[in-house]
Amino acid sequence: MSEPRRLEVLRAIVEDYVHSREPVGSKALVDRHHLGVSSATIRNDMAVLEEEGLITAPHTSAGRIPTDKGYRLFVDRISEVKPLSGPEKRAIQSLLEGAEDLEDVIDRTVRILAQLTNQVAVVQFPRLGNAAVRHIEFVLLAPQQVLVVLIATSGVVQQRVVPLGQTVAEADLADLKQHFLGALAGITLSALPRESPHAVASLPQGIRPVGHVLASVLEQLASMGREDRIVMAGTANLARSTVDFPLSIGPVLEALEEQVVMLRLLTEMEQDARGVSVRIGHENPYGGLSEASVIATGYGPDALAKLGILGPTRMDYPTSMAAVRAVARYLSRILAD
């Protein structure tokens, strides 16, 4: 059996099984794929693939289905991730560009990714601690009440309404904003609590008490959201794939609910030369995901946060990889603006 034909037969089996959900026989391969050989030759090729652990016969079926090892070889042989179609690209762009803030962007991201792949979409929320101060805004709501807004370079927006306990003039508030911006813009949020006291100490005596209050709020906003969390969409897609989880879909749902498991998995996944990372079946260290595959990639300025999809091992890998990578790129572009 030649190596190129072995890969062609494996590719055909994977593609047919992914789309039909039925074990694939030699006659079907000959009828649907132009492999240039007889059914007998294909049967011999399939026997070799089975010996190598790349395909297997479920129960007493005459057909064959890919194993985790077979899917892995198939994925590794995808030389290039195909681009999305024009309508798919426009759908991503129009949905994400209409978002009002980061929470809305992340929510829209998981929804469009779930729709494109028909899998569960998972997005790791960017950590505030990895970002720096992009902008600070103080908005006077009442003589003694101010809205404090902190915008990070990651796109995260944190805000809080603060009672000052004393009246402040709009001109003084504008001066305070410019002062804090000059002192804190560009520093990491994790360093803000160390730097803000110096900014307060250099304020004129008359507005220093208000500065103390505002600095304290900025410190609190900078510390918010440091706990990693993920946002999910498309869990209902798993319910339509129960046949793909012969043992039970329960462990997969439990893994999704236990955010620590998914966060650890996403953090460990390192993208390859194609810009994605793929974990198939038993390659997942968490036993509950032994019948699932995860495709992920990084996004954002530092690409530390991850987004991806989770579904059965019987998934359309080329299309899913393309969707994950494309959505990540659009999301990164949105956050950079």
C-alpha cells in the first residue's frame, strides 16, 4: 500500500463519517471518491489502516470509523487552514463591530462561533492584570457623586458610581482626570495600587481628599476581574450529538460546568504553525473529555486569553479550525481599536 493512497483513503473515511455519521465501507469509498483503484484494493488498504490503529470497526458493522489516532493524522496533514466564505466573514465582522463594550463583544463572539461550528464555543475572558491603563474618565453625576471609568488596553471597561462626601466642581474633576491620566496611563493594572498614592501625593492640597477617594476606586476597579473566567454558548449543540458520546455526555457537561478544568485545558494548549491547537479524544488530560475534541487559539494583544470550541471527535476539523482562527483574529482586531 502506498503512503499517499493510505492518506487519501483515511481522508475519505474521515470526511464521509463526519458528514454521514455512518461507518464507511469500501464500496462507498469507490462510489463517492475517485481513488483510481478497485473495491478489493480499498478493502486491503482499510485492513492496513485498521492494523495501524487509524480506523476501527464499530460492533459488527462492515464499515469503519476513524480512531483518535486516525483523526490526529488527518488533522496533522491539513497543510493550510482554508479561509471562511465571504458571507461568513461578513457575519463575524458585522456582529462583533456592533458591540457596545467588552462584555457584549465576548457574548457575541461565543454566539457567532457556536453558530459557525455547531459546537460549544468557549471564550476565556481577558485578565485585567495582564493589561495596562488606556484611559480614565470621571463623570460628574451630581455635586457629590461621580462615575469613575477605567478602560484597560485589553478592552475591559470597569466603572463605578462613587459618593464623594463633598462637593466637587466640574473644572476640578477635569483637572483630576488629566492628573491621574498623566500619572497612570500605560502602567499595568497590577501596578496601579503602587503608583496611585504617588499621584495623590502630588495633587494640590485643596482637591487631595477627593483625589484620595478617586484613587481608591481606581485601585478597586483595577483589581476586579483578575479571576479567570470563561463564557460559553452552544451547549445545546451537544444535546444533538449524544450519539457521538457512546459512554455518556454527562462527563463532558461536567467538564464545561467546572470552569477550572476548561481554563486549565485552554491555558495548556499551544497553537501550531497554522495558528490553532487541536486536542483529540484521549489527548485531553481530563478524563471526562476523552470522547471530545477541543480546538483553540489565542487572541488579543498578547494572545494569552484563549477561545475555542468543544465537540465530539466526529467533527468537521478543517471548517472548525478555520472558524476558530478567523473569529480570534476579528476579536483581536476589535480589542486593538
